[in-house]
Amino acid sequence: MLLAEIVPTWYLLPLAMVISLVYSASRYELPDVILRRAFRLCVTILTAMLLAFAVLWILSYKL
């Protein structure tokens, strides 16, 4: 598979993971806490993106 064929939507997962890790690492010092909080934040970010996608998809249905 060529890199040009990758759907840009798949970049959301690593982007959310990196944002979560960097944000958590800047707020906490213990690696255990960083990973736990980063996981929760990543799930929160992905859930918000999924809900936004669902709302936009429903609103644009049959336009």
C-alpha cells in the first residue's frame, strides 16, 4: 500500500495518542500515572471525535 492511499482519517488515532501522552507527561511525573491519564484522555478525545462525526453524518444525511 502506498502512503498516498492511506485515508487521512486514520491519522486521528496516533494524533490523539501523542496529544494525550504529551499533555499527561507535562502534568504528571510518575510513569504509571502518565500512562493511566493518557489512556483516559485518549479515549475521551476519540469519543468526542466519534460523537462529532456522528452528529455531522446525521445532519448531512441525504443532502
